[in-house]
Amino acid sequence: MNSIPYPGRRKFIQQSGVVIATAVLPITGFSNSSLASYKMGIQLFTIRDAMAKDPVSTLGTVRALGYEDGEIYGFDGEKGAYYGIKAKEFKKMITDLDFTVSSGHYDFSSYFDKSSDTLQRYVDQCIEGSLSIGAKYITWPWLAPEYRTLDNFKLLSEKLNRIGERVTQAGLGFAYHNHDFEFTDHDGQIGYDIILAETDPKWVKLQMDMYWVVKSSAKSPAKWIAENPGRFVMWHIKDMDKVTGDYSEMGNGSIDYVSMLATLDHDALEYYYIEQGGNFKYNSMQSITDSAVFVKAHLKKYL
């Protein structure tokens, strides 16, 4: 891809106010530790049902629960919109809430077999959207099942490098988010090793989904981080159901995050996001409420 310059983050004109919803449940007795270095983040895919219905009041509730930062999904490149809201208006809305969006998951997988020009056009749309909302990172979140071969992991790495260079030159960071399939054995090789070996650390950082690493990888999160210093700039933190192995509310599952976070190397970490993709005990909003209570009480001192 040819490099093109991008302007810095813009100062946006004032827009109309935003409705702030009250919390689903009040949270008392918890406060951020004075030692905490990071904003409490949430991957908004967790509450995709509520975001689809009413993103404004939903984000008001999210903020009232104590979440300070978010990771978006579902960007409409053609319209330059998040959740049906134009990027500039979305930026004004989250600013009014004293909420930030530091990363976004973008639908690069749908462009995997498209032409370089088509992919580049989408990348440019993602850059424009990210700059408009004040985000720091653009993240590749997923590779569709039909592309998960060793040869395609090599092709993926080439695409990650090209996108990462372009995104970095625009003043943003670029990262790759793992699931389980990167750790599938292909005659002694795994896709994640290919990604790590064939992407340039200058252009491509990593977002570790700790649930999937614990569930699917032969190496622990600590091992991956130690072997690849400086690369894991973001973490996804979600718990694992003790019976089914599915997702769970924080603190209700089998992953001992208290012990894990107390010992993990935080040297490269910039942002973390609480996430639960499904398997809610009651509903998504109650789940993020329960998770917020647990994180504030037990994990914030490590974050």
C-alpha cells in the first residue's frame, strides 16, 4: 500500500446533550484503587443487544457502573458511523459522558479475499472513524473459518503488516486479537506462531484474549507475554464457566484472575477490556453490573 498522510485528531464543534441513564443496580462501597494505572474498560460487544436498541442511554448506564473506557465494534465504513451515529456525533456523546473509546474491532475478515485497493479503502475508512472518535488503536478481531489454513495465516501476516504500517503512519496503533483457532495444531505448527514470527512488531501489536489463551493454548498468558515483550498492548479479560467452559460473569468462573494479574508482566499493557460474549446468568446489562462489582473489589488494584 502507498502511504498517505492523515491529519491529527480534530477538535469537534459542540453538539446537543446526551441522556445519561441510571445504573441497573447501584454500586456502593467500591472505589478505584489509588494504585490503579488503567481505566476500567469494557468491550461493548458484551452488551450488543442493548447497544442496538439504545446506544445513548446504554452508554450512560455503562459509565454509571464505573466503566471509563470502551472498545467498539460494528463500524459502518460507508456511513462513517458507530451504532448508527455519525462518528463526530458519537465522539461528542462519549465526551459528554466522560467516557473514552480507545480501541475498535473492525470487520477486516470480510475483506480477506478482496483486492488490495478494496481493503485499503476500508482501512482508510477505519482510520478516519478512529481519528474522529479519539481512539488509539484499530484492531483486527477475527478470521472467518474458511480462511484458517497455514498458508492463509502467512497471507494474514502480510495483510497485518501492510495495514499496520498504514495505520501507524496515520498516528494510530494496530493490533491483532486472538480466539482459539490460532492455537489449533496443524502438523506441529500453530497459526499464532506464524503471526508472531512474520509480523513486524513496529506495525502489529497484539490484543490477548485471556479466556481463549487459557482455554486453547498450550502456553499460559504469562508465558506468551514473557516470550514476546512489548507486543501485548491490550488484554481481554473474561471468565470461564466452571461447568460448561463457556463465558461467565467475572468472579463466577474458573479463571483465577486475582493470582494471574498479580504476577503478569504489565510492561506493554495500555488498555484492558472486560468482556462476556454470552452465557449471561440473567441478561447482558446485569452481567456487566456483576462484573464491575467483582473487578472493583478484587482486580482493580492489579490494573
